[in-house]
Amino acid sequence: MERGKSAKGHGAAKTSRSSKASSSMSKTGSMSKSESMGKKGGNSLLKQFFVEQLQDIYWAEKALVKEFPKMQKATTTEELAEAITDHMTETEDQISRLEQIFDMMGEPAKAKKCEAMEGLIKEAHNIIDETEAGTATRDAAIIMATQKMEHYEIATYGSLVQLAKTIGMNEVAELLAQTLTEEKGADQALTQIAEGNINEEGAREEEGEQQMEEGDEGEDD
């Protein structure tokens, strides 16, 4: 009986050692896989795509910095003009942040033409041309055009944050997340301006009203 117990105990010990070894191998295998993914991210197709998308949004941000003064000049309300100016300054900081990211990754700060943003900028020009100067309707249109740009950027930065995490670049992800937060904030600010009074004022405007007012002012002079 004692011998049987001993054998049984020996078997239990063997099973325990086997279980520990299996657990150890599992952990080692998991670590190796994680390390392998990290190394793969260093020159993977996903990382190449990530860099290309950084170049794309880099072009977009630089293009917006050039466009914001034109949009600001076309506004009617001071509140909207200030909001656009503030976001232009913020965008300049975002460009610097992207350049910092390129440097961290050992990549040149190269801009790749963003077809989507180019189209949105062209649409903004058309909106300004098709609305009457000095009206709340034009301001509402400018807000809409700007928010379309913001939504594109929000979608882009949101995806870039996740891609950066996937390829193991957490510091890069944190920097991109800062920009994402700023873009969301700018979008919310524009919504508040629109809902404050611009949309309501635009709803009361009638076609040709602004030209008539300007004509009356000319006669008074």
C-alpha cells in the first residue's frame, strides 16, 4: 500500500512538473510571438502603409494652414473668424507634432498629396463663391465646409492611433491621440458657434436681401 501511495505521489509530482513546464513553454511562446510582432512592425507592410498615411495627413495639414486665412477673411461673424484663426494656430502645432513623429520613426518629413483634402478644399471654395458675402448663410456654409475637413481628420487620426499601437509605437500613438483630441474639440466648437445664432440668422435671410441693404447704405452716403 505504501508503495502504491508512493507511486501515486510520484505520478502527481510528475504531472505537476509537466504542467509547470507546459505553462512555461506557453508563456515563452507568447513572449516570442509578441516580440516577433514587434520586430515585424519595424519593416512590415502595415508600417509602410502607416508612414504613407502620415505623409498624406501631413500634406493635408499644410494645405489647411494656407486655406484657413482665406476662409477666415470670408466670414461675417467675429466669433467664427476667431475660431478659424485659433484652429490655424493649433494646426501649425499639429504639423510640428507630425514632424516630431517622422523624426522618432527615422523617416523624412515628406508630404504626399491628399486627394481627399484637396477635394474638400475645392468644395469649400465653391461654397464661398455660391453664398452671399456678409450673410449668416455664408458663415453656416463655411462651418459646414470646415467640419467636413475636421471629420476627415478625426477619422484619419483615429485610425492612425490604432495603427501606431498595433505596430508597437505607443509614444507615437500618444502624440497622434493629442491631435485627435484637438480635432474633436475644434469640431465641437464649430457646432456650438453654428447652434448659437448663425444657423437661426441664416434661416431668416432671404435671397438678395444683403445686396438691397448695401444699396440703401450707398444711397444714404
